[in-house]
Amino acid sequence: MPTRNPVDIHLERLRQWRNKPETASGMEFLKKQFKAEVEKPYKQLVSITEVWMRLVPPELLEHTRLESFSRGVLRVAVDSSPRLFELDRLLRGGLEQRLITEHRGQPFRKVQLHVG
């Protein structure tokens, strides 16, 4: 086996470091859409979920579902009208302000409830 020139070995190493690796282009067009529709909203909801689970009473917590977080508004679905009324009463009684102040992440200004 012939010995390789040290200059060629050096150039080959440089190519490995400097050239971008080729990516499979099969589903590449979905990458940007996935980040916008799945990854970013998930990251936003994770930080709010921790605070939500800590501050909302357990008897109401199992009947709520955090749906989305957009433009400072947290949308929450509640499974029935009586529970929505009870949660709304708690939020107006100071829970919403505690959620806003204890949340460390993107700022949010209100919680929007609906039956769903």
C-alpha cells in the first residue's frame, strides 16, 4: 500500500471540518413548518405547564387542558361549564395574577377559558 502525501491528508481533514454534511432532502421541506407548528408552541407551553400544575387545585387540574399560547394569551379548555365557572372564579380571585408573576418565560397577560 503506497504512503499518502501528508499534504493530501491535511487537505482531506480540512474538507471534513469545513464542508457542510449533506442532508437527506426527502422531508427537508417540512423542517421549517414543524418548527413553527410543533416545536415552538411545545417549548412555550412547557414552562407554563409547570406553573399551572403547581398553582391550580388538583380537583380542577385533571379537568383542564392547556391548548395554546399565542400573543400573551394562554388558551385553556375545561371539560364542563360548572368547572369553567369555578376556575374562572379562582382566576379572577388572584390566581391569574399569580400565574403571570410566577411564570418565567415569554410574557403572558391573560388566561382565556372555554368549554371543550
